[in-house]
Amino acid sequence: MPGPGRGFFVLAQHRRRFEAAIAEIPEIMDCLRLSGDIDYLSFTRFPDIEALNRCCDRLSDDPKLSIKAIRPRIVLERSKWFFGYPLDHLKWHDDKGA
């Protein structure tokens, strides 16, 4: 039976392995580690669904990564674009009440 902290160490190893594996896949453009029931959210650009499926299969079939499930979602439409932070509307710490 693992001792205290052992589970975290194993999870950290899997996280590092996963992050190293996706770093080698140029089609994965961005990847965010999340809290909650989903570990990661990635933004990818594959030429077609078959290429996406091959990549998902390759990652999930690797026992060293300990991936339980990959749930691809296809973006149908972008409802809002990010054009940068609204700096003019943010309150800064050095504001003197001006």
C-alpha cells in the first residue's frame, strides 16, 4: 500500500510524461491544466478527423501516460474573439482613487 504522498508523486509523474508527449505533437497548439473532473483542455489543429483520432489513439494507448479517456470536441463556431485584455477597464493597485 502506498505511503502518504505516494499518490501525488505518481500523478505528478504521469502529468510530466503527458506534458512531454504533447510537447512533441505540433498539432496540439495549446493545452491548459484544469481543476475538477477534466484534467486538460487542449486546442488543436489537425487536417481531418482521422488524424485527430490517430493522435488520440496514440496517446491513450500509451500505458506510461495513464490516460483514462480523451473526449474530443469539434468547434462549430467561434462566438466571441479574444482581442486582448481590456486594460482601460481594469482597476490597478497603484490607483490613488483618481
